Amino acid sequence: MTLTRRSALKTAAAAAALPAAAPLVGAPLWRPARAQAPTIKIGVLNDQSGPYTNTGGVTSVVCAKQALEDFGVAAKGLKVEVISADHQNKPDLAVSITRQWFDRDGVDMLLDVPTSSVALALQSVCREKNKVYLNAGAASSALTGSQCSPNFVHWCYDTYMLSKSTGGAMVKAGGDSWYFLTADYAFGKQLQDDTSTLVKAAGGKVLGAAPYPFPGTTDFSSFLVQAQASGAKVLGLANAGGDTVNSIKQAHEFGLNGSMQIAALLMFINDVHALGLDTAGGLNLTESFYWDMNDKTRAFTKRVLPKTPNNYPNMIHAGCYSAALHYLKAVADMGAAEAKKDGVATVSRMKAMPVEDDCFGTSKIREDGRNMVASYLFEVKTPAESKGPWDYYKLKVTTPADEAWRPLADGHCSFIKT
Amino acid sequence: MIMIFGIPGPLLFGQLLLGLINGAFYAMLSLGLAVIFGMLNIINFAHGSLFMMGAFASWMLLNYLGIGYFPALILAPLLVGIFGIILEKTIISRLYKLDHLYGLLLTFGLSLVIEGLFRNAYGSSGMPYRIPNILQGATNLGFMYMPNYRGWVVVAALVVCIATWAIIEKTPLGATLRAATENAPLVQAFGVNVPRLITLTYAGGVALAAFAGVLAAPIYSVNPNMGSNFINTVFAVVVIGGMGSIMGSIITGFGLGVIEGLTKVFYPQASATVVFLVMVIVLLIRPRGLFGKAA
Amino acid sequence: MFGFSRAQSIAFVVMVVLIAVCPYVLYPVFLMRVLCAALFACAFNLIIGYVGLLSFGHAAFFGMGSYVAAWTMKHWHVDASVAIIFGGLTGAALGLVLGYLAIRRSGIYFAMITLALSQMVYFFCLEAPFTGGEDGIQQVPRGHVFGFIDLSNDMTMYWVVSAVFLAGFLLVHRIIHSPFGQVLKGIRENEPRATSLGYRTDDYKLIAFVLSCMIAGIAGGTKALVFGIATLTDVHYSTSGEVVLTTLLGGLGTVFGPAMGALVVTSMENYLAQFGAWVTVTQGVIFIICVLAFRRGIIGELGAFLKISL
């Protein structure tokens, strides 16, 4: 191998050319300085390829865009854009994408973000960059508690609300001894803890719990048999997504649904659809939105359905719509330039204005960032009771907004001046 | 009530039985892997995705063609097996000349593609699939209620496993197959169409995975991620049993199911990891696995 | 210089120039991700390209380095350099333990043992209280380096990360082009012959493994400081798979391959994030193409085309 000037030059050229191709691959990374037209940008960050694809995913983006349409963006003289990305449930990827969105792409508001570990990781990023963070997808009540932030609003549910509605209401309805099947990670454990506290407060007993490895467990048979042996009246499923679907399917197989009531502590209408009514019938779960609840929710659903025909909206999707709509109202009130500059100010404006939309009716955002909507305990219909596609729920108990959430003082949110 | 190590006797027996049932699944799945590795020297990381395809195939047969569970037990493996033939002819056959590890990497890539495509098409929530009416219900065994379907799974798995082992170890076809993997040119010189034999073997391994998929469809959520949940454990089973040994995989599959079942009673959080612990111990003491031939 | 051939020296200079220039054109945080991934891949390349052992559990060392650096930074408020060094030491220590168990085997068994051992490390990280489980260790401060250089500025952090990368890169290169490296090469080509010459091959392999794990730990620690978090993703087997993909795509056993692979894979992940579900499919397709047609990887093919060794 002789080194000639030719081959040396070829090397250098080749080595230089390849990285120079990177801007083409990573086009969104490289932006020339842009003209200062105040375009409001909303970034929907959620799971589009993993276990939460149907409970969030593309339908959330559709609902966010619907908010733009319903608000009448053009008529109000605003320029708004919605972009989205898949965080694959990985906190570092989410942080990376979010930083880039804020630093380079001019995103002003972060929306959805399921998976509590990811949601928590983004709190400090949004606070540091002073942007608006509206979370509809994650469950952890710590987001308005120990990890609260003035840039943040938690829109439509959390672990406390779920526990109180499903746990508390079920105890009142006679399910006073519980056995938990818990996904062994922070979210599952928190759900179990919150529900246990509320069950005991309502006069019930917790007879035991089976923590199973998460993720990766598909077979729950041995845990279910242990639950059966405990003699508890209620089987509490402290898990979500595919785990919930599997555990319910197998609970049926082992005949648990005959002897125990099954309480799915976190479950959405899309999971019910995946299970099928013959398995899911009789389940108890809590959501803060149901598409068939009243005329307004039906009208909303009718508007979004053409763009997401196989996936009806659940409370997260409705939450994305409601959050985006309220955000736009605040922005219109403040003026786009002001809203872009200061996330805390925008969120404060949002807290000052009452929330009003077709999905949740009226609600108010509390100082710690908790949007107070009512919660509903639903029972899933049996196949005989269901009269049409996605006609799945019947309402059992309504918990009004002022009772559904953890009291402000108990959250120990640091920036609230008491 | 007899207490063993602080656990009531009936509960323990129930868990052991459940462990055996799970073991049947592991044995079934690892069988296909062992066949493919033993005969073709390919580490088929795509096995989990093929299992998933079998489950989806049975769902599709039901949903699009109205074909029920029992016909699907034959049709789904057939369909996925045909897919396996196509795979082998186009991609897998190029791997035979390469180092093992490239086979592992390629099939790993294949699994990403297959699972990704199914996720794009069907989402991640899963599709409903019911237990066939005739197998519903449970039998009271005294110490626990055993779902009839699970009993059926053990029986079906055992039958298929033993039949496969018998075919490979005891029939002339199996002998030809084993000879072909040891010395292909010589066997070809005898007039046997070796490439076709190899293709069919790969398809056979794939069909076994798909059969396990059909068995799994009524009890596990039929979703694109279902394969990856199993694949690590199944690999461990094959490695522990001995990478070329059919009987090794079967016995280890059942054995590991039982061990996992016991772990679920005493220390449930570790039940997913105990398999790896066993694998490390076995590999350190007896690297070719419990029943494997010397490398 | 440094044992580079003429062509390699030119390529090295080009790389340094790019590292110096790129942050003014591209996004520094993205580039830091690339550099950490590149360092991790260089560490991995050491063991697979030059010793010939495929470790399917390298994420264990990267991730543990990440956790330890994050924890010491957050709770002991040490200097950033100390945190990264702790990360490296953790990687090395873990590498020693796991390597000692695994090194006796080779080929597919080595890969399987490393996979199993890293799954156990994952389980440990899941259960141990100090790692924060699912949430991971969050809000890790960037702190200062050498007491006075403040890292909260993205550009400053970038220069520090580049320095760490270049140091690691040169270290790997130095290891390979040393008498020790020559023995490794001999072991890879014909282990029985090396043994017959009197070399204790297992010891050499173990040392190389530990060095690789140490550098992986340094890469992990640096990454934790850049992003301020250390999570379970860092120890998950998909991260192990990703570093294999990166090195394969760049070119196994080449000097600049890992860095090139890291650039391509990270860019791809970034760019495709907006297309949601297609990332895994694309990664899978790349794996397949690489194995079938492109086994030498980008740099390998380039080198073969230009008839030089890169």
C-alpha cells in the first residue's frame, strides 16, 4: 500500500464528506436564524411505538390539532403549529428531544408525555427553559406534589384520583377486603400505596399483595392463584396497559371473576376494546372522560373520529384537546409574543381563567398545577348491554371535582406560599 | 393444612403445577430454536417474532376468514412456515458460511423489523382472542382450580415435543437430516436434495414457534411485543439445555418453568431473573449445557 | 504519531477539526450524545474488533458507570471529573467481576453469559434503592470541572466532553498499537499458538475486557452529566444491542468505525423520532443489510475502496 498524494486527498475528502452529510440526515438540527414572526408551537411528546401507543399516540396529536380548529386560530390572528415525536418511554431520549425542541425549534408548549419517569425528567427542563408543560398522559401524583413546578399543569388524572375513585367507591359498595397484583416499579407501587391508604380510610382491609417483575411478565397465573387463596373480595390491579389486559384475561381463565370483583386501577377504553366485552364485562375502572357521556362529548368525538377511526378518544386524548384549547385561550389573551417569552406567566394566566370545553365541562386549575375535573367510576357493560361500537361504560359513581383530588396541603408542593 | 417453608401445601402444589404449564410453553418455543440451531447452526433471534406471527395468524384467521381455533392450530403454523421458507431462501441461506454471531445479529435485526411492522399496523394494545368454548371452564383439583385450557396446553405441547424429538432422533428422515448437518456434500452425493431439506427444517422450526403462538393466543394478549417477552427466557432454556440437544431443551423448558414458579411464590420480583442466574451457573460449570454435545 | 499510519493521521486531523467546528453549526447537545455513544462504541470495538469477543451485555458497564457518576454528583457534590472517574472505576470493577466469570468461554457462549449477567445487573438496578428504580436518578447537576470550569453552559460542557472522547479514543488506539495489543491480535488469530508461546491468554483477554468496561463506564458517566439523568434504559439490553449495531455499522475492528457508526445511528434516531414507530423497523433493516452486504461497515468499506486501513 503506497500512500500517494491522491489517496491521501481521497481519504480526507471522503472523511470530510460523510459527516457533512449529517445535516441532511439531521435536518431539524440546523436552522438558520429565523425571522421573528411569533408562531406558537405545540410539541406533543408521547409513546408511539410501545405499550401506550393506543392510549396516547397519534390520537393525542389529532385531538391537539382539533383544538386548533375549534379555537379558530386563523380568525383570532394567531399562527400555531403542532409537531410531535415518539419518546419510546426512554427518559434520556425524551430529554434530548425536548431540549432540542426548546433550544432549536422554538417550541413553546409541551403536551401529553405519558410514563411517569419520563414526565418527571422533563419537569426540570421545562422549568429551566421557562416553557409551558401540560401533561395529560402520566399518572404520578408527585408531579403536583413533591416534584411540582410553576410551569406545569396536570390535566386529567393522577394516581390519587384513581385510587380514591376506584378504591374508595368500591369499598363503599361492599368491596372491603383487597388483594393487589402490583407491577414492581415506582408507578405500580405508588398506585398500590395510594389505594391501600384510601381503602383503609374508607374502612376496608388489605389482605396482601403480589409484586411481579416489570416489564416482561406475561403470565400472572401464579399471582392470581395466590390472590384467590387470600379470600379477598376485590382484586386490585396496580398496573397498566398490556399487563392489565393480560391479568384480566387470565383472571377470567382461573375463574376469579366469579369469586372476586376486579378493580383495574388504571385502565382506558382502548384497553377494554382490546380485551373484548366478554372478558372485560363487569370491570370497574375510573376515567374522567367518556365519549358517550353527554351531547357535548358526543359532538367532540364526532369531530375527531374521522381522523382516528379505529381508536376512540379516552381521557388522555380529551385531556390533550382540553389543555391545548385552554392554552390557546390564554395565549390569545396575553398576546403571542408575551406568551412565548414567559412560560410561568402563561400558566398563571391559565390558572386565572376557568377551563371550559366540550370534553370536561368547566373546571379550575389549582395553584399547584392540578386541573380539578370530576372523576367517574364506570362499570364495563356486558356484551348483552352494549348497543353499538365502543358502547362500553355505564356510570356508577361520580366524585365531584372538589373531592376527587389530593388536598393541596398534603402535596407539599414547594413553590406554593401557604 | 400442611405448611412448607411458610407456604400452605395446596398453594405450593398449585404453583408447581402452574410452573409446569409455563414450562410447557418454554419447551415448545425452545424446541424450534434448538432444531434450528442444532440442524442449521443459526441462532434464530427472530423466534419470538415468529411466535407472535403465529398468534396473529390465528387471530387473523378468525377475524378475516372466520376460521376458529382448532383449524388454526394447523393452518397458522402452515402459513407462518411458508413465510419461513421464503425467509430461508432469501436471507437465512446466506448466513451458513458466516460466523454464528452474524446469524444472531441478522435475526435480531429481523425481529426488530417484524415487530415494528406489526406494531405500525396493529398498535400495541393487543387483539382479543377467546378460549374456544369446548376448552373453557376449570376443573377443581382439590388444591386449586385448574383451567381446562391450560391442561390442554400441557398435553398438546408434550405431544408435539415428543413427536418432534422422535422424528429427528428415531426416523430415517431425521437421520438424513442429522447427517446433512454433519457433512452436507457427502449426503448430497447420495442424491439427497440437501438445500431443500435445510429449508424445510427451518420452516419446521418456524412452524413450531407459530404453533406455540396459537396455543398462547387465548391466554396472553395478542400484541406485537409478546414475542420479546419470551425470547430471553427461551434462549436461556436452549443454552442451559445444550444448544444442539432437542431433549435437553424439552427437559430444561419444563424444569425452568417449575423453578420460575417456585420463585414466584417465595420472591416474586426475581422470577424473571432467576432463569439467568441458572444460566450463568450452568455455563460456568458445564459450558456445553446440561445435555449438549461437546463443542 | 500515536501509531497512526499516514492515512489515519489525516483522518484523525479531519475528525478533530470537525469536532471543533460542528458545534457552531449543529446542536451541541445532540453532538454530545454522539460523542458519548462514540466513546461507548470505541470501548466495545476494543473487545470485539481486536479480541474477537462479542459481549451482548456491555450496557451493564455503561449504565452502572452512569448511575454511579450521577449518584456521586448529586449526593456528594464532587468535581465532575471525579464523578466521571468514579464511573470509569465502576465499569472496570464490574468488568473484572463479570469478565472473570465469562472469559473462560468464547464465541456464542461468551455472548450468552454476558447477556445473562447484564440482565442480572439490570434487575439489581431495578430493585436497588439508590438507583431510583423506574424514575432513575434525576436532576443531576453538571457541576464544575477541576473546581473552576462551570459546566452548566452547553458549549463548555461540549468542549469537556470532546476532550474526554478524544482522550478515550487515543487510549483505545494506544492499547491496540502496543506490545499488549500485538499479543491480543495473536490471541485472536490463533489462541492455541499464543498459549504454546507461553502467554496466559485468559489474563490478556480479561485485561482487555476490563479496559473496555472502564472506558464504557467513563462514557456512561459523561452521558449522565450531560443529560442530568441516569435511568434503566442505560442498563437495558436494547442499549447493548444498540452499541453492537453502532460498531457493526461503522466497521468492526477499524479505528474510526465506531465514531462514524455513532454519528449515523444517533442522527437516525433523532431524525426518525418524529416518525414514531419507524425507528425500530429502520434499525432492523440496517442490521440486516449490514450483515448481508455491508459486513465491513461504512469505514471498513471506505477503507477497502481506498485500499487503506482506517
